Amino acid sequence: MPRANRSNAEARLVALGEDLRVAHAAAAFETLAAAANGGIVAIDASQVARVDAAGLQALVAGLARLRAAGIQWRWQEVSATLSTAVGLAGLGAALALK
């Protein structure tokens, strides 16, 4: 399950968890959308082991929400699984992963 934490650093850490498939996609989107209330967001996708189209859609929509709110964000870490799925879907530019 995704979670957002405020660390001692200035960035808010959003951890996506292991499963980014349809059953968890809405939670991932809501977690990213909730981070749009200010500050810098660091997204930790290091644990993502399962991903599907719904999960990728949730990421695209969540990051669009952050961009629309003028929130600075960055990838803290990205799993090979997520990186491969993003590449296969042709979403590297949309998710700022190349």
C-alpha cells in the first residue's frame, strides 16, 4: 500500500510499495494527489515488483496532478520492474523516466 511520510529532509517521501496493479492503483493516485498540498515530493518506487496498465495510468495522473499544482517532485529510486514497464508502455517522457 502506498504511503506518504514527512522525513527530516525537506522532501516528502511517497513510497509506492510492491504492488502497482489495478487493486492498488487508486491508492497510489490518491497518495500522489495528497502530496500536491505543498513542498517537494520524492517518490520511492524501489519496492515495485508488480505493475499493470492501471498502475501506470495512476502514476501518469498523479504526476500530472503534482505538475498542475506546481509541486516539485523527483524519483528517489525506481525498481527495474517499473522502469521496464514504463519503457515498454512508451511512458518514459510522461513519467520523466528514460
